[in-house]
Amino acid sequence: MTHPMSRRTLLQAGAASALPLFSIASHAQTWPQRPVRLIVGYPAGGQTDLFARTYGEYLSQQTGQSFVVENRAGAGGSLAAAELKRATPDGHTFMVTISTTLIMNRVLYKNLPYDTDKDFTIVSIMPSGSLPTVAALRTGVGSVKQFIDYARRTDKVNMGTYAPGSYAHMVVAELNKEFGLKMEAVHYKGEAPMWTDLGGGITDAVTGSYGAGLPMLQTGKGRAIGVARKRLKLLPDVPTFLEQGVQSKAFQLTGFQSCVAPIGTPQPIIARMSELLVAAGGSPKLQQLMSGFGVDEYAMDFNATQKLYNDEAPIWLDLVRSLNLSAV
């Protein structure tokens, strides 16, 4: 049985065929010939930046060339994406960013300076873990069902998110939709103030990363009531939303970081980069870093990456559109 080629696959194939075969082979055999830029669409010190630096360190060890991180934060990763689009597609410039930059920004921003499907090749997806939803201690709840019951009997319930249009925002919207609730989404500029307000009893619940929320969990000021997609090794007793009867697809999708190349980068270099990123999963330093963030999965190979993107990106887009946000 044959399958039709996706728009992304056709574009990539066309870009690769435009290069002479001897040129592609030569690039692959000698790559990298000089230091490689890793453009990161978010600030230094955050999860995406740390992923890029740790993967980059492994790549440097394996290739003998430096992989230099350049932080170009702003506009949901759009500044970094625009920089990548301008880069020469010779295998010496990549971007490390998150799913928001590649998918959600199409809805959140009116005039993006890039088109993910036309301008980029996604080399590898790095799942970012199943973000826990954590209820404040004062709610007295320990499961999604108990939280839904709490929301039904309480006049005003709010849930914190780390950004409009984020997965955390979808948690509020999808629970409201599926169970007929009227919870309010309270948007913060990042996770730190969001978790602070949970600890201070200002919000009823929040959704965010395991690493950032760990102090709330350790002090008992918050209790994890559900996780997305799959259980975390560090929270083995916390069921997924689906296990607790929540049917929305929002809780079954993969949030991710990713390594991206400008379209036209020779496919043998893409393949080699993908192989190295997958192999980095065996690095003790990377495993230690990922564990600290509650991430149990490592970089995916090229074919698995394309399948996941093609399968899930349309669903993410529909979910973001359903939030009825005004594009900026």
C-alpha cells in the first residue's frame, strides 16, 4: 500500500534534488567543516537553552567541531526562526526551538516572517515531557475528577497558564468544554510567577513543567492531579488525563523541543545530525538533565519526527484556533 507524500516531504525532496549529487556527498563526508551555530529561540537558562547546550556539547565531542549556542529570544521564537531562514543551508546553522514556534505561532501572530513547511526541515523532535497539572493545597483535591467536582461547586475557579495559546491554556479551555465548566484562565509571562501565585493561594491550579513546579510539590503547597499523554517516571502514581476519563485530544499530543535546519540543507547532513541527536540520548549528562525536568524521552529519528509532526500539527492548530485569540 502506498501513501501520498506530504507537502513537507515534497518540498524537502525538491530542495535536495536541486543540488548536484557529488556536492551532497562531498558535504556529508566532510561535515562539519567549521563551528556550527545553534540558534535558540528562547532565553539562556531555560529548558530549551539547556537542551541545546547539552545536546551541543555531545555533538562537539562526536564531531570535533564546536556547536555554538546563540540565543535570539523574542516573539515566541519568531526572531530565531527568521534568522534561520536567512542562513545558508550548508549544515552549519540549525535552530533549537519548541512546538509553539513551528506550529502555534501561525495562529498567534498575524505576519510571521517564515513558513515552517516551506522554509525549514525538522531534523529531530525532542519530546518535552508530560506537563503536570497541579492543584493548590487549599482545594483539597487529589485527582482530575475531584478538581472538576470542586469547580462545579465553587463560584469562581481560576487556573494559571504560562502564556496565552499554550498547552496550559488549552487545559483550561478543554476542561471547560468537556465538562461544562466556567473556569478562568489566568495568563502569566512565564512559569516563575505562575508557580509563585499557586503557592500563595491566588490560583486554584496551574499547568507547567515538572522542574519548575517541583518546589510546590516538595513543600506540599501543590498536588499533581494529572499529566498529559503518558505518566512520568518521577510521578508514577499520577494518572494521565485520558486514564481519568478526559477525552480531549489536547491531552494526548506531544509537546516538544526540536532541532530545525533551513530548507535545502543536504539530506545526508540532515540524516547524520539526526543520528547524532538520537545517540546523544545515551549520554549520562543528557540523561541527568532530562531527569531533572521530568522528561523521559530523548531525540527522535528523522522518520519518526516527520510522522509525528504531520500527524499532530493539524490537531494543535485546530486546538489553538478554538481558543479564539486575537493574533498580534
